[in-house]
Amino acid sequence: MRVLVSAGEVSGDVAGARLCAEVLRRQPDAALFGIGGSRMAAAGVELLASTNHLGTVGVSESFRTAPGLLRAFAELRRRVRREPPDVAVLIGNDVFNVLLGRWLKRRGVTTVSYFPPQVWIWRSLARVFRRSFDAVLCCFPDELTVYQRAGAKAVFVGHYLGEALSRVTPEERAGARAGLGLPPGARVVGVLPGSRVQELRTLLPALLGAAAILSRRDPSLRFVLPVAEESFRETIVAQAGSLGLTPVLTLGDDSHAAMRASDLLLLASGTASLEAALIGVPMVIAYRVSKLTIGVVRSAIALRLMDSETVGLPNLVLGRHAVPELIQGRVTAEAIAAEAEALLGSPERLREMEAALAEVARRVAGGGSVARAADAVLALATAPETWAPAHAGAPVRQGEAPSAAPGGR
């Protein structure tokens, strides 16, 4: 059995590695190849191209990585023509994988979308997206509803983070701080600028600037920043040093440990915001893209192609603004610091946000998501004509069987 896997950034590499390891556990003789990162390679995938550094958010931002993505596309096409896979698993990386899925389907390859395009934002385009995929493995309840209504063969498998992460306990927080060398009684602010080069360039100065403001106003605060990619370290150290943060900033290499150690997080939108919600740490979300991208977004909203400018996964899951979001021109060191100060100075607001994050965790939680995804992939590889979503229902809770009733929230 041959399985093509396509992922385009760190979060896709993590999800892909978990899925591929589970596929190989069930089918040890399967040959997995594709594009992704070091985690997928360690899980047993033959990488034709490394793509962790090619992830972007936005329209004009994609132009910078287009040459690398085109080379990856060409590598995949050459391999598929020579050795057609039995199934292709396309993880995130929306535009690239929608186009790749369309090309693969024309060649008769069964395509599976795992972490599909976020149609809770682009609902009107669900019918366009689903034409690229023979099956859609949904990670959120709302995705299932929208894709089913668009005519896709969609199944709810859940989000692997729902089984991998849980609310931090006082003992875990103390252990995380000890591991990072942080004072046990200090108030700690985590700074997570993201895993993309684009995010480092656009968000790191504002996030570190906010940390510098907070440090000047409260010298007892400590800060922790997990380095997502080793190639980012030099830039981070230089910018932190120029702001005088070196004495109060700890660099780590484990984002989850940094989250568990923190009382508050300043972070980029994306998977990190969902991880923070599941761990139960209040946060301020920052999001900045090019003027072209934000213009496209606002035009899409005006044309009713897009539902919302909301970017934070916790807010999208809840359907309301429980977590502060700073977007575009509001992403300044002063604005981020003001939001952080307001939260740190209000135990009541922190408790309210913690309660909202607990609700996010309840909606996402459920064991066995990776196993369900692997089962679907293997079934589609062997008998795509007869495969049908057996459990196209609401999210699965620990200890429950998946529901057969259609649902959403």
C-alpha cells in the first residue's frame, strides 16, 4: 500500500506525524511518502521536500514561498506519475492542497482532507473545496455540519490535541517552571510569536515590545519564549537583547511547557491558541497580514463569501469573543501591553476567560481521534468505492462511542 501525505507547516507536520505513526502501526508494510517536516520523517514518511518553512497566512504572503511550493508540487507530480499512491492525505495548507487534490483526483487518486480548509470562516466556498477531496476528516463539529451541507463525504474524527492536552494543574505548573528555571512564585507571561517566518517578522517586534513595556512597569514579571524553529533563535536573541529583556526572558524549546508555566500568554493566532485553550491559560491573540490580504478578507465579507474577521480558534469554536484579538493596525506593543495589564490586574476577568477556555476544551475533547482518522485513511486506500462516513456525528467524549446522528453545535 502506498500513501501520499502532504503537509505544509509545523502544525501540519505534527498532525501528520501522529497520523502516519498510527497508519504504520496498523499497516506496517505501508509505504508513506510526501512533503512535510522532521516529525513526519521521524514517523516513517519518505520526504520528497521539507515544507515546514513554507507555511504562510494570507495572499501576498504566499508569493514569497511560491517557488518552494512549486518545487514541492513538481516533486510530488513526478513521484505520483511513477508510483501512483492508493490514497493521498492532504493536511491543512489550504490553497496548495486544494489544488493538489484537484490534480490527484483527475489522475484517479483517492484524496482525503485532514484538517480541511476552515469553512466556518469560508462557508460559501465549502462546495468549491469539497470537489478536491473524496473524503473530509473534520476536527471540529461546525466543520462537519458545513461540509455535509456542501455535499462532501465528511466524518467527524476530532482533534488530536483534545486527547493530547489537558488543563494544567498547580503541580504541573510548578514542574514546568522548575524545568525552565523560573522562580516558583513569580508571575510569568509566555510569548509565542508563531512557527512561520512571516509571523516572526510581523509579530515578534510587537510581542517583545509589549513584554518590555510590561517589564518596565512591573520588574517582578518573568517571560518565557519557546523557540519554534532553531533558525529563529538568533533573531529572537538579538531583538530581546536590544529591548533589555535578556535578564527576565527565558528561551525554551517546548511550547507546551512554556504554556503550562505561564499565567498569561501573548501569542499568534493559529494552533497555539487552541493549545493554550486546552491547557487553560488566558491569552491575548495577535494577527497581522499584508494590506492586500486584509483587503481581500474585507471584500469577501462584503460579498458574503466570508463570515467573519475573527481569527482566534477559541473564539471560532465558541462563536463569541471570549479572548481578546488584536488585528492589523492594533498589533502594537502598547496595545498588547494594555490588554495584558488589564488581564493581569483583574482576577475576575482571568477567571471568566478560564471558564470560557474550559468550554472550548469540552467541545474539542474526545479520545481516539488519530485512530479514527487512520482507520478512515486505510479504508479509503483499500475500498474507496464502498467507504461511507460511519460516524458523521457530534464530537466524541471520553468513554463514549461516536454518534451516528448528524450534528454540529
